[in-house]
Amino acid sequence: MVEQVRSYLEQHQDRFVKELTEFLKIPSVSADSTLNSETRRGAEFVLKQLEDAGIESQIIETAGHPIVYGAWKKAEGKPTVLVYGHYDVQPPDPLDQWITPPFEPDIRDGHIYARGATDDKGQMYTHIKSVEAWMKTHGELPVNVIFVIEGEEEVGSDNLDRFLEENKDLVASDIAVISDTSQYAPGIPAITYGLRGILACEVIVQGPSQDLHSGVFGGAVMNPGNGLAKMIAALHDDEGRVRIPGFYDGVIELQPEERAQFAALPFDEAKFMSDLGVNAVSGEADFSTLERRWARPTCDVNGMISGYTGEGPKTIVPAESRVKISCRLVPGQDPVALTKALEQYLRAQLPTGLTMEFVDFHGCNALVFDFNSPYMSAAKTAIEQSFGAAPVMIREGGSIPVVETFQTVVGVETLLLGWGQNTDNLHSPNERFALEAFRQGTLASALLWHELAGVTV
Amino acid sequence: MVEQVRSYLEQHQDRFVKELTEFLKIPSVSADSTLNSETRRGAEFVLKQLEDAGIESQIIETAGHPIVYGAWKKAEGKPTVLVYGHYDVQPPDPLDQWITPPFEPDIRDGHIYARGATDDKGQMYTHIKSVEAWMKTHGELPVNVIFVIEGEEEVGSDNLDRFLEENKDLVASDIAVISDTSQYAPGIPAITYGLRGILACEVIVQGPSQDLHSGVFGGAVMNPGNGLAKMIAALHDDEGRVRIPGFYDGVIELQPEERAQFAALPFDEAKFMSDLGVNAVSGEADFSTLERRWARPTCDVNGMISGYTGEGPKTIVPAESRVKISCRLVPGQDPVALTKALEQYLRAQLPTGLTMEFVDFHGCNALVFDFNSPYMSAAKTAIEQSFGAAPVMIREGGSIPVVETFQTVVGVETLLLGWGQNTDNLHSPNERFALEAFRQGTLASALLWHELAGVTV
């Protein structure tokens, strides 16, 4: 069975690249309302591809850009897989830094260069082509498949959550699959089984009602710049640990197996430092750089401002100071409770003579999936057979909110299967996707349907 | 002798107000180059008034606005008094907040309202009129008098220092007099015998070479926002004392007599707080608010900026952070040495993984004059006889750089005799000067020449 699919994919690979090229020519920039008709063309392209593959599909209107929904559910007794992706792309600016225009796909060095090549048109497209291969060779799929391809991922997915909430029957499934992350490195495919959560806020500290002359008043009123600095400084101890009370309560620590897996990954710390332009790594004591990035909670200043910031001196006591703070969270930490704890802690540090306002930007939970689940095992096998190397099990330091939505609304875990590379210029000029990764990803997807069919539901 | 001068001043007071009105009509805004010809008219007005008073005078060109210089030196064996003032004014913006236009002087509530009314045209003018009164009634002055009236005080006095350096013979004198400060409060005339010094700098702390995604990198690199906050927080201990090593070495402490004088001054702390909009005063332990403002050194953030400061969240690790810091200094503190000490201390606090740049904005020394000197006694007598109350001896928290220049270049102390009030809207809309203060100031000035004549030089 699988051999026929392999052959089909090989025979049609050139056509797939041509079709992807047509897809990438569509400037479906969701943030640019002057391109709304092009963004809709992106949805229509996906619809036609799904239908051509033999998946009954439709365009579902939202308050913003439409969602493309398709479903094939004739594999009785088999798992149902929810495939998520997005057809919208980031704005292409700055245009002058593109070697070839962002919406005129160019193939060179074994890569296809265009906006959306990897994020997410190229990666998402692998799943449509793998379904096509099964349908054209067998007239059916080994598992049930539901496609939800949205057009607002790059602008916050405002309408996706409501669609999922209101259509739980349409998206009822056993496992979700998303290809919108990366391999660990070239030649090292990866499955991302954990994501950090986040909380974010802004703190406004008010001193005098207006900026004061630092000669006339300095020393007699609390300076909100100095005061805020004391508050921020109190967020960490000298070992880089966060001092918010209760911050580490309930944190699910890394398992020895995970630490061993991370430690076994090739990681060039000198290159990491030189790429970032820092002269040292830093962070919580007793953890490696990968552990700090993927699996330890943080508390970062995102921005701050106070008083006079123009050229030269201006000797004032500022009226106020502001800081934006975000904490990356790990499993076991509750963003709502910790936001409250952060606010209380900062209020406790607030120096006499200042008042404080706290703005909650809301957050999301961290997620870690069992990397030994049957679904994970199926994905490992499919990837190893296609890429020729077993995937490493990694985490990501950022958040992918839809993954939490799938867990809380749909009740499923997600397989995060990235075919691209971190170096593919996501959100930057000269975005690209390796044709070999496109081929391997499509095959891995086709094999995944086969492997998932063996999972008992 | 003095009675004739008193009578002259009374008889001519109305004319003085009319002349001052004409002076205030001239928009001599030194910062506005489109008004350069008006600023020059301001100089010419002063020149004519000095000449009409019988003082040989001239306009001295500089690289910027001219200096008006006048001298009468026929009081052999008597002290020579250097009178400093400025004919330039602050810009009048915001214009829409003026009840009557800034350059159309209006008399109401016993005050003359116009830009420059108190700062410094009205106050400076008292010394010209007092000289006129002596010359018209006696044909001579009790002391030698030199006038240096500049036109760049509101833009940094760039050319005054050079003039003084290059013309030491022209300005050789025994004591300087400046009326560009304020009384302590209505009905409480004051002599300012001390000024704080200052040092100022900017500190730039660099982390990664560009802003980083706080999810991907947060926790693994030192955040320059958090790092700078730690450095700023380290500047003070919990009792509000500055922790820069050596900061308090050599500080000349307040004498018990001074503390008693300050404590005896009426000071409504509740009103002070409510005027500034703060819910508490704050500062170095064991000192009163007036002591903190006038006679204790400080270390204030003037401004700071890092990362994202727009609306809403943006979860980055900023590439850099910046802070502007100024320290107000008191006698015994060396701004040059302490700037070095501040830089060294901040470098010692710099967290691993960050680099730091330090920009020195330069500073000036604090000054305190003997408030029991013969010159001070002469001024006290003159003020008490004119204002009907003995002046209180106060300090100012700010700096008046020309006072340090007079000390270092000319070698004289300065009598800071303010006739106006803090509430006269200096540098703000509806600047004003009480006509009674104008009258009392002119008489005090006339009496001062008489009293200074008794000082042995």
C-alpha cells in the first residue's frame, strides 16, 4: 500500500512544486486590508486543492478572513486527525532586502524563495498533497482527516477560537497535526512536544503630577525612575531565579530523560553567543542554555520608559515611569494566578511616595505532551522513514496559542511536526523552504496517515 | 543722603513702571533666531537706560547675543560691585494659556504680567533705577558699580564665560549682586547663600545586537532592561542614601545654626505634597524636606528607555537600555571625581552578558557663602529697611553656573537677592512681578549701595 503512495509522490513531485509556486504567487497578506481579495484568493486556492484531492470542502466566512474547512471521515474505527495550517502570510517588508520579489517565487540553491514558502504555505501544503496521493492511489485514507486552514494566523487568529467553540462537532477529533515549526537543525528532524506559556503586563508608576526640576525638588520626593528600577531589580535574585512568591510552586521539573535528550543535542554555544552578539550566556543557575530557553520560566523586561529620553542632559525628576514585563511559563504554572502574584509582589515593592497601575495583557498556559504516546510514536516512525533519521524530541520557548485552544476546546493534543529550518527567514526577507524538505515532509505526512491508522482509539 | 534717594524713588516710581512696561514689550527671546533683532533691541534698551542713569556703557558683541557692559568707578577706596542680570527671556509658549499676551504687559491685582516680568527684566531693572536715583540726587554712587547684562542666560550663557575670562580687568570687583532668585515667601524676603552643584551622565547598556523573541531566547541571555534596573537600584540603600563609594566623603555637613534657621522657616509640608501631587515626601533619612532640597546630595534618574514602549504587549528581550542620571552635589563634593566614581560603581554592578557605555555631561561645584560676611550683613540691612522684615538665609537646590564662574574667574562671592516669588510663573504662562516687590527691590538696591560703602575692602 505505502509503496504505491511513495511512487505517486515521486512521479508528481515536480507538479507539486509548480502548484506550490502558484500558491506562493498569491499575496495573501492578512494584515493588509488592501489585499483582502488576494487573501481570499489564497483561501480559494486551498479549497480547490482539497477538492481536487478528493476532500469535501467549503469556505467558512468569519468576521475577518475566511477559514477553509475540509473533511473526509470514512475510515470507520480509525483515529480522526485535525490538520491545522494557515494560508495567510506576513507582510513582505522591507522589500528592498529581497533578492527576488516576495511574490515571484524563485528556485535556487535547492530552495524555493517567496513570502510564505515555509510559514506556512509550503509546510501546510505537504498535508494536502499526501492526502491526494492516498486518495488517487487507494480512493480512501487510512485515517479520518479534518482540515482547518485559517487566514488570520499572522494577525492573531481572532476568529478561529470562536469557530472552534461554535463548531465542536465539525472539529471533533483524536489528535491534531500542525507543520508550522522547524526541524532542530539540517539533517536533524524534530518533534516539538512542549511549549512555554506566557503572562504579560504593563506597570505604570506615578510620582509627582508633572516632571519636576531635579535641583529644586530632587532628594525630597521619590523618583519614579529610581523607584521602578528597584521594583524591577527585585524580580530576580542573584542566581537568576524569579522572586515572585509562589512562582516556582507546582512547576513540573524536567525529567532526567528530557535533560539527557537535550544534552545529547548538538549545540554550539560559542556560535549561539556570536549569532546574538552577546559576550556570555546568562540565566537561572544549574540549567543549560537549551533548558533555560525551552523549559524554565522567565521574567523579562520587554520595554521601559521614563522622563527625558532625547539628546543630551535634562535634569528632571520624571512624573512617571512605565515597564512592560512578560513571564514565560512552564507546565504547572497558572498564568492567571501568577499575574496576580506579580502584581501583588510589585505593589509590595512600591516605594513610599509613588502610586502604581497594573495592566494585565493576559496570557496562556504552557503545554507539554507525553513524548512516548502512541501518536508520538506514529509520528516518529513516519519521520524516520521519510527523513532517514529519527526525530529528536524538543521543546519551544515560545507559545502557539492554537495548540492550547485545541487542548481546551477540542480536547486533543497536537503533533508539532516542523519540516523547515530556523534559518528559513520566517517573517524576514528571502523566506525560503528547501525542496528536499518539501518532498520529505510530504512523504512523512503520507506515512503518518498510515502509522496513525494503527493507533487504537 | 539716603532720604533724598528715597524721595526720588517715590516720585519717579510711576515712570519706572512705564519704562519697565516698554522694556517688557520687547520680545527678546534668545532661543528664537527669528527674533534676533528684537533681542538686540533688548540690549539697546538696557544700554540707553544705563547711559541715562549716568553710567558709561557699551554693547559688546559676542558670537551670539551681545553683552551690555557699564561701569562707574569713581568711589575711590570703596568696594566695587559687579551687577549681573539678563535681558533675554524664555519663549512665551504655550501662547493660548496667557490671559493677556506675553509681550503686551498688563497690570492687574498689583502685578505686571508679561514674559520676563520677574525673569529677569523686572528684577534686574531695580538695580539700574537705584543707580539712577543716586546719580540724579548726588551725582555719584556710594560704591563702584559694574554692570554685566547678558542676552543668553536662557540658552546656556555660552559666550559669557569667555567674555569674563578675556576681560578680567573690566570685571575686577569685590562682590557680585544678582537678583534672579525669589523671596522665600510673600512677606519673607530672603538671601540665598548656597547652591547645589551637579554631575550628569548617560549610561547605555547593550545586550544582544538586536531585539530578540522573548519566547525563543528569554531566560538564556541577560536582559539589558532587567540588568540596568539592577544597576540603578544599587545606587541607593534602603535609607535613601547614595551607595556610590566615596559619595559622602568630604561633604560639609549643615551647621546646627543652619538647621535651626531652616527649621524656623514656615513650611507647609501638606501643601508641598499637594502642589506636587505626591502622597508622601521621601528621601535621605534624618533630614527635613528643606534640608533634602537645599543641602543634601542626590542621585536621580532623569530619564530611561529600553525596548518596546508603544501600545499593548510586544514580547521581546530588548537589545539595549539607556538611563540619564544626575547627582545634585553639596560643598565638599567634587563633580569630576564623583563622575568617575559613579562610572566605576555602575561598571562593577554590570551583569555578565552586558556591555556598558558611559557619557559624561559634565557638571559644576556646589557653593556656600558665609552668611555672616560683611557683604551679607550689608544686604540684610538694606533688605530689612526696604521690605520691613529681616531676610531669611536660605539655600537653593539648583545650580546657577555664573555664580561659580564669578567665584573661579573673577574671584568674588555673590549676593543672591531675589525680589520675586516662586509663584510668579517663571518659564510659564502669565509670568508676573508684583509692583510692590519692584518698588521694594529698587529701594533695597539703593540702600545696598549705601550699606556696601561701609564695608572695608
